[in-house]
Amino acid sequence: MLKNSMRTVFLMSLVAMLFLFIGNLLGGQTGMVMALMFALAMNGFSYWYSDKLVLKMYRAKEVTRENSPRFYSMVEELAQSANLPMPKVYIIPQEQPNAFATGRNPQNAAVAATQGILRSLTDKELRGVMAHELAHIKNRDILTQTIVTSVVSAISILAQFAIFLPIGRGDGNGPNPLVLLLTLILAPLAAMMLQTAISRTREFEADRVGAEICGSPAALANALRKIQASVQQMPMQASETTQKSTAHMFPVNPFSSRGMSRLFSTHPDTNLRIQKLMKMEETGVYS
């Protein structure tokens, strides 16, 4: 949908503008380039090997048509509907109903679902979830996330450098110390808020495209409702590092968030997503 795409472009532009402003204030041109190069190298590795890394984190096992015919055939049919190459298919040994997609591009993609989601959802609901994940692949959201994360990481690196190293513009007209202090505190915070706003926008778009792929917005809405209910009852088993680095990949955050952490949630409110999908079911329009 054009509105979601334009919103993503706008938010990414804000991230870039924030980086340019903070970079010039704290590190000058040299510091800005160094921080960005370091962040790109760090996140570039994760982007290139994202499929292997996250699948290993969750001990996912690849399946074929022979040993998981229902699930494999479902993904194959949805991939054809989405005009995508067939991704690799994995099952995660976790009881919480959930799923994710990974891979640097459609030709190197993988989708994974938990044992719990295969047992607890109807076929129509499971189709909705997997269509949502294929939508992320189709929209190249992993690339978008990597670009945004790299710039946000560069802003954080600049802030850390500014605390420990005497970097600056070097023109004798540095910023007011109070302004500098506020910048060091608020810049990474603002960057993180923009990053999560972009992530939420991409989730809305994946809902819309996923509903089109599977042909049933209501089925995806029902699946989201069930997954959300399960999060409190059966938390996903993962280390704290894994939680922080992978929560955004799932259609519903598998790790319950409360209080201030909701401000930085990578997912939109599930009830709002359900409302939008049900409106799409009734009117054919996602808005």
C-alpha cells in the first residue's frame, strides 16, 4: 500500500537526517564516516548470514515434503501465489505458536514455524501466518531493517565515542556542553524510536500483503489473536541476547513486554492489526 511505503520512506529519511545532524555535531565528517563504516560492517555480517544465525539460535530443523507434507505443501502453494521462489522450510522445537522468515533476499530465504503453531492453528489460520512471513520476504523487509539498524548503530557508536574520546568538529566552535550532553542522551533514544516506528510500519504492510497472498484477512486476524493470547501463557524459551536480537522477526512479539518497554515495541498493537484486517475482510480495503 502506498501509504505504508511512503511512511517507511519518510521515517528512514528522518533516521538519515538525524545521523547527519548528530554525526556533524559529535564526530565531524571523519567520525561520521568511521562510525557508519563500522556499523555497516557489523550489521552487514548479520545480514549476509542472518538465516543461518537465527535458525541456529532456535535449533530449527529443516523439513521436506516427505517428512512434513502438510506444512511444506502449504508454504509451496503460498510462495507460488506470492510469485516467490520456494524458501527453505524449518520447524522450531518450541510450544508457543509463532513463526518467522529470514534470509537476505527471496532467492536465499527461509521460513520457520514452531511446533506449537502447527498444532494450535487451523489450516486457514496457519496459511495466514505463513503468508505474512512470505510478505516480509517479498517486501525485502530484512534489507530495510538492516539499513535502518546500521544507521541507528552508527548514531549509538558516535554517542559512545563522544563520551570517551575528544572527537568533534575541530573548528573551535563546538556545541554548548549542555547541548552536547542532551544530544548524547537523547540522540540514541530518538534513533531507537524511529527504528521501532519503521518496524511497526513494515508489520502493517506485511499484514496487508499477507492477507492478499492467502486470500483471507480474517484467517490472519484470528491467528494473530491466538498467538497474542499464547504469549503470556507459554513464553518462548530463549536467551536474553536472542530475545533482543530476534523479537522483531515474529508476527507477534514472543516475549511479553510491559510498561516502558512498550514504547520501543517493534510490533503495532495486535488489536489494531486485527481491526484493520477485519475491515479488509469486510470492505476489501486495508486502511
